Amino acid sequence: MLIIEYIKAFSDNYIWLLKNNVTQTCIAIDPGEAGGVLAWLQVNANFKLEAILITHHHFDHTGGIKDLQKATNAPIYAPQNEPIAADFALKGGENLALKTAQISVIATPGHTKGHLSYLTCDNLFCGDTLFAAGCGRIFEGTHAQMYNSLLCLAKLSPATKIYCAHEYTLSNLKFAQTIEPHNQIISHKLAEVKILQAQNLPSIPTVLADELQINPFLRCDNPSLKQAACLYLKQNLTDELAVFTALRSAKDNF
Ligand SMILES: [Zn+2]
């Protein structure tokens, strides 16, 4: 059975750990720091680190690679066109038959050029592409690329659990509420997340079915979201990409 755990890193990063009780192996995703993972491996001493999966090259996702590899020899799976010393360079579309889990690799460029997401049994590890109630900033790709990546993730099973790499939910929900002040589901989620944060508990994973009702970046084709965005941004936004682009720029300055 697959168990998913997390380690917090820096101020708001999550390093996700997948462990399989049957094979006694585990996978670490985006280890921005090694210390927490090495301590976790000591506690879970009967689990062998089978692989390190990387979504993109930013330091807060890769900073722990060297020390982890030195300690465990685990191979690195990472995007092919990014500055990462990968043992297995991936471009998206691959299926990784690992002992811990079968992983489908999905190309999700936009935040960075080669950004990848990893899917296993309705669990999606999407780095800095899709966040709870938000999406990543566009650093290297284009808005169209990022929007297409999000559309691709939006087509997954509605039951998909979204394990993003940052705890940005509260700020994302506040932005979503600013755009759609009458969306009751956003208000409920906001109240829920405030309670979790007060107890220092993560708001992640979120579920895709919920995201499709609250996440403005997944709903740019929704007529009521589009109307709300035009009203808030005081712009006449004609198509869904224009809505996405304007919303993303507004969030950059929120
Ligand atoms: Zn990043």
C-alpha cells in the first residue's frame, strides 16, 4: 500500500515522500533540503530510497539532491532541458515502473520550460504548476504554455488529489475571493483553511473536483468567472487565454 507523507522545508515548501509498505521502498519528490529527508529516512530505516523525482530546477526543489544522493545513491529523475544533473532525463509522456509506484510523467511547462508533474493512482505531484486555489508564476514559459498545462491537469479524474509544492492556499483563496466575492465555496474553503493554519496543519492535498469550483486559473472558460474577472480588472477580456493572462498578472501584484 502506498502511503504519502510530507516534510516541510524553508518557509512554505513541501517535500513529498511516497512509501510502499510491501516493497519497503520510497520516493522523495523535490527535496529542496536534504536534512529533513535524511532524518525521515532514519526514522523509516526499513525503507530504501528508490528514487528522487524533480519537477523543475528551482533551488527550493533541488537544493537537497547532492547530499541525498551522496547518502543514499538514489537516482535522480528530472526534466531533460533544465540544469539538473539527472540520471534519468524526462520530457513528459514516460511511464516509470518503479517498485514504490507506477508513475506517469506529464509535461507541464510554463513556470519553467521543462517543468514536469508526476501522477500515480490519482495522486498528482505538480510542483509549482497547479496550487490549491492558484497556479505558479510564469518565469520561463509563456502564458499560453502555462494555461495549456493547467488544462491538461484539469482533465485528470476529478478525484485526483493535488500535492503541490508550496503552502500558498490562504493567499490564493484571498485572491480568488477578491475576484469572485459571491462564490460560497471559496468562502467555506477559506474558513476551513484558516482553521488548519491555526493548528499548523497543511491544506494540501486538495482535490481536483474542488479546484474546478474555486480555482480561478482553472475556470477561465466559465462565463460567471469571466464576467467577474472583467468587472474586477476593468477590462474587456474576450477569450479564456486573455482571462488567464490578466488574472495571472493581477495575482503577481496582489
Ligand atoms: Zn519554482
